[in-house]
Amino acid sequence: MIAVASDHGGFDLKQEVMAFLEEKGYEYKDFGCYDKKSVDYPDYARTVADKVLSKEAEFGILICGTGIGISIAANRIPGIRAALCSECFSAQATREHNNANILALGGRTVGPEVAKKIVETFLETPFSQDERHQRRIDGIEGKASGQQ
């Protein structure tokens, strides 16, 4: 399952992304917001992060106006690796190299067709399992890397 949420600035793009997920047969759940009334994006970042960390969701997708605030909020939570992507190369690289578990998008910065391609790339790209990338992820998570 993919946990999806947005604030009011990402609401319209979230609707497009969920329609795309539906069309492609992905299981997802909408964790809000449910209209364009002003809300606080950290609340939605926390909800989706909790679903990913508990393994209720395999991945999360978070959307705010620029994607910046919601990705910062998500990345404050240990175990979350949220990547703000505005094109497909970054979506591919963050899955291959960082094993990112949340995709962040900007509802006011990325158009719906590009967002759909980014989402598909993110969801379909596996982690490379390369030792150097795992070592770096371990470093992000605060595990010793053996470097002096």
C-alpha cells in the first residue's frame, strides 16, 4: 500500500496522483487533507511517515506547495528518507542509491503529467543493494560506517 497525503497547496496534484495510482492498479490510501482549507503540512508528513515506518505502507507520497516543507518535516523522523523530486532522474537515483521510502512533490512546481512520470519512476525503481549505497544509508541512519 502507498500512503498519500498533502496539505492544501498540494491538494489538486494529490487528486491527479491518486487517479494515476488507481489507473495503474496501485493500492493506496489517502491520509488527507481532504479539501483546500489551510492546514499544517507537518501533521500530514508525520501521518505518512508513521504508516511507512510501521510497514502498513511500503512507500509514501507527500505533496505540499513546493514539496520543500513537507519533505523537511518527514526527514526529521528517524528512519524516513524522503526525496523531493521534480524530474525522473532524481526519482530513479533516490530509489537506487538512497532507498528513499517517501516521495515528495510540489503541487505548485510540478505539472500533473510530469508528476505521474516521477511517481511511476519512483515506485518502479528498486534499491540497487550496492554495498556503497547501503553504507551511506547506514551513515544517514547514524550507524557507524567504519570511516575515520
